[in-house]
Amino acid sequence: MAADEHHRKLERMYHAAPVNVFYRPVLEVHEGEAKIRMTVRPEWFHAAGAVHGSVYFKALDDAAFFAVNLLVTDVFVLTASFTTYLLRPVTAGELHATGRIVHASRRLFVAESELVDGDGRRIAKGSGTFMRSTVALGPEVGYE
């Protein structure tokens, strides 16, 4: 399968995931990196009126995860661990997460991601380890 076809299938799989009905993110994957874009919504705010850290985690984890799944073309990968560093609050605009692989072996992958606001200010950073699963990439998981 051509790389471009794999990329488009990953994007369609992501957009079809039920959880993304709530967040409405947009994924773009290119050779070597994955980018997530999300428009801030008040439904994501904690009691102090800024975006909850769970949204930061989702954007960072998704970007790192799909950077890894760019390399893995036969099965779904799984997040084994993920560390999130929350650097500043955000209350409006867009969130942009970019994920890149920093290590790849047969069984273990390490990826990092960065989250910036619409003005390019870094608001969070993350890194995680990912592993191959036994779930085949196919129509059953939206990979089509």
C-alpha cells in the first residue's frame, strides 16, 4: 500500500471514532508527523474557566499516537504510557498538536508531542510509549 493511502485511511479512522463527535478534532498526517487541530469550546472548561487538562492530554496523545501509527501499517498501536506537562491555560481560539517519533524498535515506540495555541505559544508538551496491538487495521476499526 502506498504511504499516501495509509495516511488517508488513518485520518478517516480517526474522524470516525465515536469520541471525536464531542471534540470535533481534525487530523492531518504526513510522513514523519501527525497534526491535530481543535477549536476551543466552553464545554471543555473546568470551574476556573479554562480548558481542562484532559483536552490537552487528548490532543497530545492523539498526535503522538498517529505519528507512531504512520510507521505501523498492519495493526492499531496502543498507548502504554503518556506524560503530559501543562504549561499555560487557554480559554479561546485553536489548539494545534504535533506529534513526532523519537524512537522506534520492533516492539516499542516513543513519541513526543507539543501543543500550541493559535498564536503559536506552547501550552503543553507530552511524551509517550506505544506498542503494537493485535487489532488489525481494517474496516472494523474504521481504517478504510
